[in-house]
Amino acid sequence: MKVVVVGGGIAGLSAAHRLTESKRPGLQVTLLEGADRFGGTIRTIELGGCLVELGPDSFLSTKPWLTDLAGRLGVADRIIPTASTHRGAHVVHRGRLHPLPDGFLMMAPTRLWPMVTTSLFSWTGKFRSALDLVLPRGCESGDESLGAFVRRRFGGEVLDRVVQPLIGGIYAGDPDTLSLKATIPRFLEMEARHRSVIKAMVAQRRAAAKRGNGSSSVSGARYGELFSFDRGMATIVEALLAHLPPGVVQTHTEVVGLHREGNFWRLACGNGRQFEADAVILALPSRRAAALLHGTDVELANELAAIPHASSAVMNLVYRRSEVPHPMDCFGFVVPAIERRNIMACTFSSVKFVDRAPEDLVLLRVFIGGALQRELLESDDGALQQMAGEELRDLMGIEAEPLHSVLSRYPDAMPQYLVGHSGRVERIESMLEQYPRLALAGNAYRGVGLPDCVHSGEQAAERVLGG
């Protein structure tokens, strides 16, 4: 049996590894990547003595698939948690950085006094958010946008000043168009089970504190559940490549044509090479998969092409610690769209994980673009660096020029799970049933995080092996 995996990101690598891991007799696996390297958006480099992530810098441990994969690859002992100090986040409000109230997790306050004393919300906004404690459950009327859910439970201030920038940092999207069911379904489950989201979050926080991976003073994300590797996220890519048999992976081999001929698939590449396969896994952005499948199934291709994507850019900047007036007493800050600034967020990488930078240096990651500011990415690299510098000067008081900087652009890299996305994915999966040896993998379907991508790749491998 010959299987060709198209796409060498984390999903494609995971699919190829699961195939070879099966040790099925007679199985021949080929992984084709159009670029000159593997890993997709995962890329770790050294810059000025700092360990710099050009793409994602962490993964969520509550989704076990990446952690399990690391164990099978022998690199689980290299997984590290976020730093134990300064866990928390700030948010820009009226041009200044304000700490999120202690215990404010994603969209819900879980402690009373910090919420009462915070300057982020008006008294009207605080009272409105507290109504979640007494509001009834929502009616089950189909999919709901994340923005609509937050307004319904907590009001507009919580959405505009906190939830929108936090969600923007994860999905680079607009909460008023993103599906709650497809992005953060646990909040639907909280409402269904506890009625009040605040009550559910309080119970969850207390349980996490008892397990030792949470704290009553944490705010923002679930930092106790975020992990990386001691030498960066590229560790998992290097481990996957090291465990694939010789001759499996090929770079500079972009697939430009895919045709079904009887029980076989024929793949044409831009370099003139052709491959024949019994089964194919397309670990590609959905629009690229759509282009390849258009000649086979127009309806399937149209559904794939209809999944929109957002673009973003990440600017890594290295400064001398003495030239950064900010106390660096958190993991970073997010910027609400209502502030009308030119960045979405900034992560203090040298605070978030230990040993990312020497003690006398500061490593920052600035995020630009997303669904709400896509026009900014039309600027050239120099203009984007100037934007980032001006925002850091205004918000953090950094007057100095960075010692080092590197910009990474990610065009159409983040799928937007719009309202109705789950239904679209179900239709896609239904259409695939007539092609048992064709599978899709990647972040466009059932999760955008790295563990989700690993899981999708492994599920795709299992599908074609059983087809």
C-alpha cells in the first residue's frame, strides 16, 4: 500500500509518523513538502543570544495528543511549563496597561473583590457582568457567535474590553462572527450544566488549584496548562523527522495536481515529478486542498474553499533590560480593537518561559493584523517594525531601538471558525465517505491548536489505513 502525505507541517508530519508507527507490512509512505523545510508555522531560531519562536510558542496540555506524541518520540522529558511567577496578563484601556482582575479567566470573573476594584469596567459594566449569576440558560436555537454569547451572559463591556482582545490573540478573529460551538464549546457546556458561567468557572478554578496547576491569582489564560519545550517548539518537529524512515520526506516538491484514476490517485508536482498512491492525506490549508480536489469533487472543493482564513504577522524584538521601563510583571498584554491601535497583543517571551533570553535582555513578541486589521499587513516590513516600535514606546515607555528584530508573516494561516462551521465540517466529512482512502488534516476543521493538528494528522492516518 502506497500512501502519500501532502504537506509537511505538524499535521502532515504527525500523519506520516502514525503511518510508519503502524508497521503495516508492505506500507510505503511518502511525505511531500513544497517548501525547503518542515514544520509549517513552527520555527525556532537563535537571535542575539535569545531563543526565538517565529510561530506558535506553546501548546495546551489539556488536549493530550501532542504530549502523548512527545512521549512516544522520547522528548517528553524536554517539555517545560510556563514560568511560575508573574502569571497573568494586562489589557490596554484608554491608552494605558491595566492588569486583568485576579481570577478573571477568559470571559468570566471568578473572584469578587478584584472585579469590584478594577478600573477596566464601569460600575454599570460590573453590575451587568454579575447578572450571569442569576440569568437563565439560553435557548438552544442552533449555533451562536462568541460575541453574542458574551453579550448575553456578561454584557458589552466585558466583550469589548477583555474577551475580544483575548480571543483575537488566539484566533486572530472577530468574536461577532466566530462560532462559540466551534471555538470554545466548554462555555456552552458550562451554561448547560451550571446555568451560570461564573459559578462553573469558580468550581473549575478551585479544582485546578487543588491539582496544583492553577492559582486564584491567575488571570487571562490558563497558564498552568500551557507548555513548550526546553529548546522551543521546533523540538517536536525535529523529533518527528528523526523518527521517520530514510527516504520518506521530500522538500521542494509542491503538489499541483491530484487526479483519481480507478482505485489509484495520481499526483503531479511542480518540479515535474509524478507519484501514484493507493491513499492520499492532504495536510494543507483548506483552500489549497480545495484547489487540488476541484477536478475530483466540485461540491467538496467548494465546501473547503468556503472556510475563510485570517492573516497575521509576528515581530520578535530584543531589547536591553535596562532600556525597558516596564516592570515586566506579567506574561504580556492584549489590545482591544476599540483602542484603535496598530497591534493586537504583545507577549513577554523572556518572562513567560525561563531561559528564553539572558538576564540582561528582554524578548518581546508583537502581533499585528488579524481579521479586524487585515489592512495593516499591506504595509512593508519596515513600516510594520516602525508600527510595533511606536506602540511599545507609547504603552511600555521603550524609547530605544531594538538590538535585534525579525518579522514573520503568516498569510491566510488562521482559519476562521464562523457561525455554522461545525455543520460545514460535518458536510465535508460526509462527502469524504465516498473516498475511503482520502483524508484531510490540519487546523481548518476541528481545532486550531498544535495538539489539534497532531490529532487530525493521526486520525487521517488511521482513516486511510482502515479504508
